[in-house]
Amino acid sequence: MLMASSTLTLLTPSAYFSPSSFTPQSEASVPSSLLKSLKLPPFWPWQNRKKVKMGPLSVSPMGFGTWAWGNQLLWGYQESMDSDLQRVFNLAVENGVNLFDTADSYGTGRLNGQSEKLLGKFIKDLQGKEQGQDEIVIATKFAAYPWRLTPGQFVDACKASMERLQIEQIGIGQLHWSTANYAPLQELALWDGLVAMYEKGLVRAVGVSNYGPKQLVKIHEYLTARGIPLSCAQVQFSLLSMGEDQFEIKKICDSLGIRLIAYSPLGLGMLTGKYTRSKLPRGPRSFLFRQILPGLKPLLSSLEDIAQRRQKTIPQLVMGDCSVSRLL
């Protein structure tokens, strides 16, 4: 979910397009016939709009997140879902989405890295659509695993991601999280690894994820001193995640020319309007939802009323042209 540097209206449906929307946690998947016939309505924000700049790249105002791909624990992924996931991917591409976000840690157990593998396969399978393949921008994140202690190890991680994605260069290489609070020496290795990836031409742009305001300013200064622009910063940002840190990060991004990417725009599904205390998703999310959903009744009720008046669904309202900024 992208945010323009001056407004909150450029929001991406990374959760709306995630498998959680089409595969209800180990229950029946969406029929193939429905996916084949599904067309997106004309009011989706990326349609009939110009791409936005993210460093040297031009990307769709809305992006596609793939956290759920390969994640059996939280999202109930099954390999039998892959054909439906590919149809959803194709649907997104056909409707102008060209930014796809993933990570080398997406996928659980033996499926670690599955998200990158599927994304690489789906891109390769865009038969007869070479132009579409060339326009796709992959943004992947590198985990700060405790055994990754040197810049070279992060470069190796980048090369491994390129192999899984079946591409010769990654669009945006991102640090998945900061280790400054518990392993400050590793943090420097992370930064130097990002520098090395960029200087070796393995990535076209660099970014960060889950960085607080202070560390965001520090890494921006560190990269700038080496002639490397910090193109983007990911942060959890939704109607459920609008604290002081989020707005301070946005202010920093505005002032430094960093593109802000908001993830979990639907609060792991809590803002879809499809769940209640008596209708919960399967898996660990059910415990979280059971505690939080009762307090969301006023918000969800208001969203439902506004959505009905504007003839939209709640997810479209939260992430579409009826933007968060207009609801505040």
C-alpha cells in the first residue's frame, strides 16, 4: 500500500489481494470459474492513473503483498492453492498493478522462501506478455537473521532471492527490520550489505521496513553519505495503526523524499467487515480477533454505513478512492 509523500490517498490493497481474501484459511478456495470471470470495478485507484515514482522506478499507486503465500501457520496456505493464487496474480497485472512485495522469510518450515518462488514462477508464466514482465517491479525484504552478521552474508541472501525469483536484478532490496535495539553491530552490517547490493547492481533501489523514526533518519544519512538514495520505507499503517510513530515516520518521509509504503491496510482482516466474535478466521489470528473485534464495533458500523452510501465495499472504502484521510 503506497502513500504519496504529501497525502494518504495512494493506498495499495496488499491485504485485499492477499490469499486471505480468496482462500478463507483452509476452507474451500474460490472456484476457478469465478476468478476467470472476475473483473475489477472502474473505480479502483490504480486504473486510469499515472504510475508514481519510487526512487528510479515507476510503480502502480497500489501494490500487491505476498506475505500469505507459503505461510501455513498464520494464513492457512496450502500448495493446492497455487493455481488460484496465479489467477489472482494475473488479474492484478491485467488491471495495472506492477509492484509486488515479498520477503526471503515468507513461507513457513520447509516452505521458507515459497513466496519468492511462486512470484518468480508466475512472472515467468506471463506467456506472450514480455512487456508486462519487464514492467513488473519486485520489492523483496531480507531478514536480519542472527546468523547474518556480515555484509557479504546479506549480499548472498540477495543472490539467493534473485535465484528464487528467477530474475537478474531486484527492483527494490529492503531490510526487513532493524536490529539496533538488540544487536547494534549487526545493524551496521545490514546497512553495509544494502550498500553492497546496490553498488554491485543486484538491486535498482533500496528501502527499509519496520524502522522507527530515529533509525530511519540515521540510515538515510548513512546511505546519503555514500551516494545511495533511500527510496522507500514500509510501516504498518491503517485505521488500526495510526500512532505517533506512524505520523512521525510519514513526516520524515515527506521531508526526505522517501516513498512511504503502508502494509496490513486491513489490519490482518479485521477491517474487512467479514469477521465477528462468532465468525473468526482459523489459526492464530482467531485469538487476536476475539480480543480486538468487540472494541471495533463502532468503527466497523460507521464504515459499513459510509460504504453503503457510496456503494462500495468496506475494503474498497478503506483503501480506495474514499481514502483514510477523508474519513478522519
